[in-house]
Amino acid sequence: PRVLLATGNGKKLTELRRIIDEYDMDVDVICLKDIEPYPEPDETEWTFAGNALIKARQGMIHSGLPSLADDSGICVDALGHMPGVRSSRWNGPEEEDIANLELVLRQVEDVPRGRRQAQFVSVMALVMPDGREFTTRGVMTGHLTTRPKGSHGFGYDPIFVPDDQVPDADGRLRTTAEMTAEEKDAISHRGRSVRAMLPILARQLGL
Ligand code: ITT
Ligand code: NA
């Protein structure tokens, strides 16, 4: 069966397809650019779940397909859990990932190592054509670096060091941008929200 991932972010699509492949699920995931023209909805809610549902509902109404959507972001303790739902537009609406992460780094410039904790959060929403709705949530805890490292992944990956990793021989910890895709999927917020959603999706699709 075909399922829509209502996202304009190609990196999210890649991550979802990779995890679905791992579970050998017979699902064909299409995205918004496959059903253009598509008006991207305003993400007006203050919660990840609220925004994920806005995107998945609009995707379902527009495509008629079972629709998934991810709303995600990074919550920095020292910034009162911001940027949170505003992660993709922290440094202005048209800014690139690099400008957003540089602003966060400047904002935590004076925060010492022991107080640089942050969490990535992903809420995955599924809206079925009959109107049934489901959400799952995944979290990855860690801390912020002082400068970007690594070139994999996207967004804030170069400045985020997850807790859930084994240090190398020199005792060094890596950012998620220094990990392989598979290493990130195994511990990431989106890996967790997607893996929690897959049994629900399978059941809804009668797989
Ligand atoms: P869609 O809304 O179209 O899905 P988006 O990129 O605008 O795409 P969000 O509104 O959910 O998605 O914003 C999520 C932002 O949070 C994203 O742009 C990154 O800046 C950050 N983010 C989320 N997951 C991330 C990850 O795995 N690695 C790095 N940064 C991430
Ligand atoms: Na968005």
C-alpha cells in the first residue's frame, strides 16, 4: 500500500524509508513533492503533537492516503527548552540549518559543559482516511558542543552529542553528524518515534 509522509524535508523521508526497509514492510512511502501542487500548512501549535497532526491531517485530506507527519526539534535546557517547535525557523523563516545552529551556539556561549543538556524530540502522527488518528513520540538526550562537528544528517546534528553512545579509545564522544545513518537511527528521536509507529501502521493497513 501507499502511504504519504507529509513533509517538505527530504532528510526525514530518507530516514523513514530506511527504517521501514529495515523492517521489511511492504509500504511505498511518497512525499509532498510527489503530489504537487501542495499548500504546506502553517505550524501554528505550541506542541510537537499538535503540529504533527496539522501536517498529517492536511496530507490525508489532500492525498486521500494514510498520512504520516513528523514534527520535531531540539529542546535546550539552558534556553528554557527552546527552540523546540520553532527549531526549523529559529534564526528567521528563510534561514538555513547552519544559521539556526549558529544562533543556538551563540545563545549558549556562556553555558558551561555541565549545563549544556538538550533533547531532540520527534512526534510522528498517523491520520487514516477514515479519520482515525495516532501519535508516537521519541526522545534522544545529550548535550551541545561548542562548535559544529561532522557532515552527516541535517539540522542541528553537528552540535548535538547523544548520551547513548560508547566513547572511542581516546574517550571522545561524537555528534550525530559524525555517526553513520544506521548509528543515528538506532538511538535517534525519529528512529524511536518511527519504530513505535510501525506496528500501528501495519495494523491499520492490515499488513
Ligand atoms: P516538515 O515540517 O516539512 O516535515 P521541517 O524541516 O520544517 O519539515 P519541522 O517543522 O518538524 O520540520 O522542524 C524540525 C527541525 O528540527 C528541523 O528543520 C531541524 O532543524 C530540527 N531537527 C529535527 N530532527 C532533527 C534531526 O534528526 N537532526 C537534526 N536536526 C533535527
Ligand atoms: Na516545518
